Amino acid sequence: MKLSYFPDTDSLYIDLSDAPSIESREVSEGVVFDYDACGNLVGIDIDHASRRVDLTTVTLTLMPSGMPAGMPAGTETRRSNSFHGFEPFTGGSARVTNEDIDRIRDGMDC
């Protein structure tokens, strides 16, 4: 999972998967869910993020299977101003055609 904050648009994007998004649905004003070809949630876009969520702290509760050696289960880490160091978005917009969607679906095991 990757969190990316874009101060120029005050938006927060939460990447949940590396799978490409082929469909987006606005679930509430300014909150968009992105789905892959199999209908799995792959990302969440939050507009006006500084007004909707606390951007000063990210809390991560590690699960046993993904935990670094020597950290006990349930360890919680906090980092203030935690968006320092996150990669800025450098890509542009992309147009996805129906043919692209069909190729993606054909190559996926849903």
C-alpha cells in the first residue's frame, strides 16, 4: 500500500494494489474508489484531504506476516508529518479504451 499526498490539489491517493484501475466510482462527494478489471478495490482518491483527514500522523499497525524481524505482534509506529518522503505523482492522465479493458480482463485470473 502506498499513500501519496498532492498539496497542489489537496488530494490524498491511497494505492491498495499495483493492478491497473479501469473503473472509478464516486462513493461520496470528493471520495472516489478505483477498481481493477476483476472488480477489486485498488485505490482511493480523497479530494480536499486536509479538511477530511488528519494529515499530520499516519499510524501503521503491523501484521505478523509482514513484520520486520525483532518487532513484536501488534507493534504500532507513528510518524509526524508523515507525508515527507512519499513519492510525488509524476504521471499524467491516461485514456483507457474498451479494447484496453478487454485485454486487461483477458490477462487476469478473476
